[in-house]
Amino acid sequence: MSDLTNIEKRGLERVLGMGSGYVLDFSNRTFEEFVLDSTGKSIYAGEYETGGGSKANRLRAFWSIESNHIVGKLLGDLLAYASERQVSADEKPAAGNLPKHRPAPVAQSACARDRRDHSKLSRKGLRRPRKISPGLHREE
């Protein structure tokens, strides 16, 4: 039996999204695989089936039956997964909201414009500035 306090359990339930009977975004199969990989225990064994058998209720039963070591291992893995999932969720909307059509062309920067080849430009018809004082020019 783990030594989780009620306050700790409520905080974990909130972080793991257990209010509606679910645990994070797990299906029954992926939750079973996750717990089995983490602890070597089958969360769908009869001993964890209490209060309706939802994933959240099974996890609560797991907390009350298993040792601190095993519960701590599973919680560490669940919290790491939740953190990774949060980062992915934060990145998804940015990519998911991109327009599906061709993006508008990027405006040329002043630096890029200045690098154009000007050797083919004609000087014909250009006015030469005339000097009016040192450093100042005036067009004719």
C-alpha cells in the first residue's frame, strides 16, 4: 500500500485528467501496455477492478494496493508522459493552424535587393548631380 496523501492523490488526479474516468489520452489497450511496461503488472487484473473498472478507478486501486516503490515508478513514468504530451499539444496547434493554401511570397529585404546585378543597367537618361558645396549635391 502506497503512502500517498489525499492531497497528493487529488493533485495527481487533476494532472492526469482522471475526473471523467480516463487517464490522460490512453485507450484501454495503451493504458494496459503502459502500466505493464512501467511496472510489470497488469492493470486489468481482477484485484484492480473496483468502482466500475474505469482507467481512473483502476489507477486509484493500484495506488491503494501496490507498494510505494511500484506506485512511484508508475507515477514517474505517467508524469513524464504527461509532460511530453503537453509539449506536443503546445506545438500541434501552431502547425495545425497553418493555411492549407500556398503561402504568400516573402517580401525581398533591402539587403537582398542591393545584391542584384546592376551591371546591365543603362546610364542613358540619368542626370548627374552637381556640386553646390562640399558634401552636398544638387540635381541639375
